[in-house]
Amino acid sequence: MLKKIFLTLFFLSFIVLGCGGIWLYRAIVVEPGSELSPEYIEKILGRESQVYYSDGVTKLGVFFDTAHRQYVRYSEIPSDFINALVAAEDKRYFEHFGFDLLGILRAMVANFRAGRVVQGGSTLTQQTAKNLFKRKERSYQEKLKELLLALRLEYHYSKEKILEFYANQFYVSGIGHGLGVAARYYFDKKPSQLTLAECAFIAGSVKRPSAYNPFIQKTPEGVEKAKARGRIRLRYVLGKMRETGRIDTRAYNKALAGGLSFRHGRVGFSLDYPMELVREAVSSPALQAALYAKNIDNIATAGVRVITTVDKALQEKTLAALRSELSRLDVRLRGYSREAVQDELSGLDYTGDDKLKKGAFLFATITAIQGKAEDLQIEVAFDKNLGTAIIDAEGLSRMVLASVRYAKNRWAKATPQDLNAFLKELKVGDRVWASVKSVGRAGAATRCALEKYPLIQGGALVLQQGRIRSVAGGSENRFLNRAIYSPRTMGSVFKPPVYTAALQLGWNSTDLLNNERCFFVYQGQPYFPRPDHQSPHSRVSMSWAGVHSENVASIWLLAHLCDKLSAPQFREVAEHVGLAPRRIDGEREPYSVYSARIRDRYGILVNRDILREAAFYQAVSTLETDFIFEDRMEEYKRLRELHYGQNFALFKEKIKGLLAKEKRSAQAQQARINEYQLRLSLLQDSYLLEQGLLPEFKVLKQQIEGLVGDPFPDLRRITPSASGCSLYVNTVSNTFSFQRRPSHQENMVPVNYPGLLSWLERMQPEGRQRFWQGVRINNNLSAATLELVRGQLEHEYEKLLKAQPYAFDTLAKIPDFRLTVGLFYLRALCQELGVNSKLEPVLSFPLGSNVVTLLEAVRLYEGLVTGEVTSFSAGTEDEGGDVLAIIDRIESADGRVLYQNTGNRKIVVDKKTRLAVGSILENIMKFGTGRRAKQIVHLPATEDAVKAEEEELLALEVPLLGKTGTANNYTNAAFIGYLPQIGADGISMTLEDGFAIGTYVGFDDNTSMRRNSSHITGAAGALPTWAAIVNVLLDGQGYSERLDPVDLSFYGLGIKRSVLGQINVGVDAGSGVVTQPLQMVDELSRGVPSIMTFGKKSLSGLLIPERSFSPFWRLGPAEKNPVQP
């Protein structure tokens, strides 16, 4: 019975195997399918990936086209590459029939032991099948199908042909695919010229090209990491080659010793700025991982559709606006000399745009010059057989005016004589650069404007909810994208982040800031910030510090950033910036570890001198109520602004040395001498100095008191003090001062001692005592105040001595520590707002001492205005979050969405703070450094508007927000701002879904943009391009069509903000100080100086400012939400 069952099963198995074998034979040999045909495979290898503008219809470009493919036949593939590929990926390739059972079992064991996937079992044939024919999903069914395709390939093609397919289909970092492209891309060689090490590197990089590619990294650290990973991978591949006998030890050592010399070769044509960003985006690990999850293992053969976030019209006009301004600025700074222009153009390898259309910048040759003045016509013939055009007087006007200002001054106007003089720089046969203003139709000539190909460069960028709507990275529209990758010093662009941090930490935008020349001592060094203009106001409000871009006031605010915090609030901030004792695994950081960290890493030193200084400032704070009670707030203000004076003698000696050196120099500059002298004068007073004069003053007092009542006083008993101080009287205020001989103080004269004695004799003892207590020491604090402070200081000092020097409560009273906490908070806030560049926490932060990219600056301002920041990756730089901002989605050839770039939006700035910051940025545009935009930005008239409506629209002032930024020595000029959207009501604007716009100009080598009276600031150099882009948006986004001109003519156009209890208070036009009594101003009264803030009116009619504590981390993850595409 058993025997029959066994035989039955045997025959059934034989039949099943036989049928299966027949099926496999037919599937593999007889009917493999059309997809195995050479024509079909060549079609796959020739697939292109289309890239589209944001509309998903208009083509932006294409990847993997014929210009980015170099098919290499097997006979042309170096044997070293074949050996490296087989050794690294499939050492039994030439022995198996498409799959390797031993390899699969070996991989299963290795993965089981590791507890994760560490080794794959796919053969090169299977990988080729997977890359050529794609998987629909990751399943056993698809895996079996892949295996069947591998068997088909093995039967119908030789091993060599399959390797040829493989070598021509692997992905090479967005630029193309295959060995030919890789050899040129990494080493600028043909495949036949590759060394053993180079072959091994390329073979080892086919699985993760982005990980080993040094050319796509944007920081020196990233480049080194990629090269290090490449060296590790190279050693692995060479080791496998030696292990399998494909090379010997000598070749192994020689290859390792020779290493890799990367040389970026040119593959195909140069991509424009958007396409280059798309290329980098599709090469990013984040996007590749997302596609891998959708079964796209090799984008090079997937034939996908990439839809970007870029608006076509906006992109073209952004580039044109930047080019036009760079052309003008170059003439302003370098002039237009025929000889120089021709020499520079002859050395260019850049050939200009490829199409004749409005806004294109083309190279041309002058063929004729006819007429004069208004009848002038310059005929030019474009390169690349793009036709001819006319440049008339209007087309020369911008270059003429810029040339006049180059030769004369920045205020000069052009005359007809200047036009004739400029024409001498143009001759028939000259090469010129021209911008197309209109393309001729129906017999009309194409009209152009003369431009100058610039050495000065720049960038322009438009973001909307973190997405790139347009980007221009220079004049050539190729290679280095300065808007994304060029770190620049952005100057005062970094003042608004300081105001934002202050508002979050308890300040109010109406608070008054010190704007007088002063200095700050931080970590034992003095810092003397200098204003870039003379301000008549010693005090300005925070808002007006932004309006007039006040350097001193902004740095003063940064130095006092934590002044409004309570002790618990200060500890919370310190904890979040890593400066409080940490908790690790529930345990508090030991005191010894914490103190060493604060001292050694952050440079916070605590000794007796430091504690005395801390005690002084603590005493000043404690005594405030005493001064209020005694109605002596004027003197308390002087006390509060007085430096302690530690190491002032050393500071003065150093500055005196610099002053003496400058005076001896043959190139001595009076401005520098004046600056050193001013610094010395600022160091002439301090608490330690005044306290040091107090004993001398007491001696003088005793000498004079000893003569009171003497009928024959001997004035010789009044001896000079050791420091040369004596009594002086102010003839206007009748106040007395014990000081050295005044040099610049008006109305101060020496006291007449006989007269003083006579006056004192008539006083009662109590009166004389009040007199001596009221005498100012060094013309500042009274003797009584110094005695009061000294007593309180000693009390505070004793308390500090009893505590551990590096206990947090002690550190919270150390000025350096408090300032460090404020600096670290500002840095953390900027990082939360999208700045990934390294930021140094220094006092010059508001002046732009750090370098950032334009993209980071624009993203920062979008966050300041809207409170929200959108990121498109997990946050690490290597994941390509910046470039992913240009991708909207990726679709398969049949329209399936493979990748949707939803991004992640987080709230960083609370509603009240963003409202107050928005008011500051709007005031800058109305009354400050950005006010020039009002002359340039206008709502466009609609096609069907009647003349009256058109005039009303043009007359409306568009609410804008922004800030200028001018780097030190005029090496960079920037403007970053925000254009609000039209509100749903059609009569207002809203900050939701608006456009963040940034522009900058500057030489790549940071040459100063200054010549004679011309110096290029943010307002003069970057604002014109910014305003031009705003006008493009107003027109292209249909702003006028969505507004109601009837209601606007009555109400005006303003920004509609959430009702949060804000008030709009009137202020002084010069200083921004709140008017007294308090006046409320209508938000739509745009010409009236005002500050939108929070607070209430006191019974006496004064503003009581509201203060809040709203650091960015308090918003919590609950307020984060995904961005809808």
C-alpha cells in the first residue's frame, strides 16, 4: 500500500515538474515576451525624465536625455571595472544561471545573525532585470517575476551583454547614468582611461552614489565625509578583488596608495538654476528613499515626471530683474569703457541665452549706428543666428545714467551731452550684451536695451510656504547658484531676529533703547560698536531702531536680552540652550562636571573680581526701589548705565598704543584717530573709578570744612588731590563735581573757594551735609549714592561668597553668563527659523557678523512674518532639505503619484510676537531704510479698468514688510522682505500665503562696492531688484483684479491682522518714542508714525506696555501641521 502511494506521489511530482519545466521553457525560451527584445531594452536605457513647471504642463527641462547618456559597449568597458563589479556585487556571476542559491542562503544566514538586512542575495542579472523592468510592489510574486526575467536575460543574452546593460543603466547622481557618464563626471576621463582605483570606486558606488559623491556636498565637512566614505568603500571593493584572485597584493597596495583624485568633468550641457536644483533634489537620500519605497530603485530608467514648485513667468522675470540690476551696478562701480568691455567679452566662454524672447539677455554685434539723440538707432545682430534688433536712445538711457554717476557722483543726472559722450564707447563691430524688450511682429523691429556683462554678481529668490517659486543665482543662469549656496554677510538683515527674540523674552516694541555711543565688555574684552550714520537721538524705541537700522541700539538690546526675565524664566531659557545643569537618565549633572563645562567650553570665569562685579550689578538692581521712593530716577538712570570698570586701565593702555601708532603712521587717517579718542573718552568713567576718587573727595571735604568759620582761612591748606581732581561747578545747573580738569564739558568752571567758604558758613550743619552728599564724583553719581551702592555691594558680595561659584543661581548674576544665555537663545531661534549655517554667538550678531545663504535669510524672514517655518526633510543637511523645496511631486509615466512633497510646518513665533515684528518691518518700509520701495512698487492697472479706477489703483500704497542689509565695507548689499496676499474680502491684505522675497548683490571675492561718493547699500543695490520682483508678483498673481477699487478709494489698503488686543500708538517721527499723552492711530493712516503693540493706557495717559514670555519651544508639537500641496 505504501509502495503504491509512494509511486503515485512520485509520478504526480514528475508530472508537475514536467509541466512546470515545459512552462518555464516556453516562458524563458519560446515566448519570453517583447520586453526582452534588444529594441525594448534600448528604449528603456534611453528613457528620459521630464521636468515641469508648477502647472504640471509647461516643460522646464529633461533628465537623462541623449546629452546625458554615453552608451559604452562591452569591448570598451575596462576589465578592472568588470572585475571590481563582479567581486563587489556577485563573485559567482560567471558561474550561475541568473540566480545564486548559495548566495541567497549565505545572505539569509548573515541577516539572521545580524538581526537586520546586512547582505543581499540578488545577482547582477537580477539587479539588471529589476532596474530595467521595474517592480510594481515589494512582494514574493514580484520577486519571482524578477527571477523569471533574470532567467530570460541569461538565456537570450550573453553574460557580457548583461554586464553591458548593467554598466549603462546605473544612476549617476542626477546628471545621467552609466559608466561613460560616471567616468567623465567623477574623473573627467573616458572609461578606457580609468585606473584600477577609479574603476573600483565607480563599481562600489553604484548602489549609493549620493553617499560617495563629493561634488554634491555643500560644505567642506560634507565633502570630506563623502570622500572618507568613498575611501572605505574603495578598500572594501579592492579587498574583495584580492580575495577572489582578481588582483594580487601588489596591485591592491598600489591602488590604495595612489588613492582617488576627483576631477569634476562636464557632462552634456550646463543646467539652468531651477534644473540644477531639481537634479540635486532627485539625488538626495531623502527623495531616493521615498522613491525606493514606491519600488523605484533606479530613477535613471524609471521615466518619471517631475513637477516643480517654480512659476514659469515669475522665474523668467526674476532672472531678468537680477540681470538688469547687476548690469547697471557694474557700470556704476566700474564704468563702461569700450576697450575694457571688448576685452572682457572676448575672454568669455558664456554664450548667453538660446532663444529670442522678451526678457532674454543675448550677445550681439553692432552692425550700424545711425542718427542722434531721440532719433538714435543702433542696429545689432544677435549671436546664434537669432536675428537682428534696434537699440534706441531709451535703450541706452540706463547705461548712460549709470556711466554719468560713475564719472561724477551718485546724485548726477544725465544730459543729452552725456548720451553723445557715451556713444563714443560704441563702434560698429563691437560685441555687446543686450536685453530684449520686445520681439518684433508683423514687420516691426525687435527692441533691445544695452547692458553690460557684469563682474558683480548676486542672487534673487521667492519663497511661498517654504517652496521655491523662483530662483536666480547670478547673471549667467548656470553653474554656481548664489541664491542657494553662497554664504554672504547680510548686514542688518539680522536686526529683526534680535527684536523677535527680545519680544519673546519680555520686551515691548515701544521700549526705549540706548542709542548713544557706548561699549560693552564681554569675556574680558571691550566691544565698541559704531553707527553707520549720525543719529540725533540718544534713545529710540525698538521699532525705530529697526526703522533707522540703528547699530548701537540693536546691540544694546542684545546685550540686555535677558533683563526682563524672572529667575524661573531665565533658568528655563538657560536649560533650553544647554547652559543650565543637564539631566541625564534622570540624574542631574554633577556640580564638578557642570562647572568644568561652563568654564572650559563657554569661557565663563568666576573669581572674586567677577563676583564683585556681579555684586555691583545686583546692588544696582536691588536699589531701584530706594531711588523711586526718593524721586531720584534721573540719577538712577546714570547709575544703571555706569560700567563697573574691571580692567579699564588695560583697555585704555591698549587704545592709547593704537592711537600713538596711528598718529605715527604715514597713512594716518583722522577718522581713525577720532575713533580712538572717542573710545578713550568712553572709558573715562566707571564705578571703580568714582569709588576710587571718593577717599580723595573726603580729604578735600575735611580740608574745606576745617576752614569754615575761620575769619582768616589759609587756602594753602586745600592741597591738590593725588589724581589731580578738584571741585568744579556747572554755571547753568549749579551742580558741583569733584573731577579732573574738564576738557570738553561746557559750563564747568573751577570753584571759587573763598566764595564757597562764605556760602557754607551761612548754612546749617545739616545743609552743609546735604551739600557734600550731593556733590557728584567725576560729574556723575553723587557721593551719597556711591556710599549707598558700596554698602549694598558688600552685602551682595557676602551672599555670593557663601554660594558655590558655579552654582546656577550664582551664574545667573554673572553678566557674562546672562549675556551668553541671551546670545545662545538668539542663535537657537535663528536655527529654528531655518538657518542651518554655523552661527557664532557674538555681540556683533545684529550687524551680520555671521555668513548665511540667501535661502536661509529668506526662510528666516518668512518665519518672522508668518511665525511658521516649512522644512522638507528630517532636518539633517545631508538629506537635501534645501533643494527639496523645489519639488512639488513626482509621478510615474502613467500618472501615479510616486512622491508628494508635503513638507512639515512648525510654529516658531507666537501670534503676538509676529504681529509686533511685522509692525516693525512694515514701519521700515514706510518710514525707514526701505521707504524707496514706495516709489517703485505699484499695483498694475487691469485691462478693463476705466481711467479713474486705474489712477486710484496706481496711487494706492501697497503694504510691504522688509529690511535692508549692508555688510561692513560694502562687500554685500541685501534686501529681504515679504509681500502679503490679497485678503478674501478684496479690500485688505493678509500675511497668510504671501511671498517671501530676497535679493543680494556683491562681488564673489568680496571686493568693496564703493567708488568715490558711490557706495552700494541694501537700499541702493538690492532693493531695486526686490521691488521689481514684487511688481512682477503683483501683476502675475492678479492682485489688482482681486481688489475692490471702490471700497479701497474710501478705506485705503492695509494689512488685516487677527484681533489679539493690539493697539496702534502714535510716536515721535524721529525717535519712535511714544507720544505723551498716549494717542491711538488708525491702522490705515499709513503716513502717521505709529507702533502696533500690546499694552494699556494708564490713568495719567501713559502707555503701560504688556510683556510676555513666549520662547519658541512653548508652542509645542501640537501646533505643528503638514503643509498641503
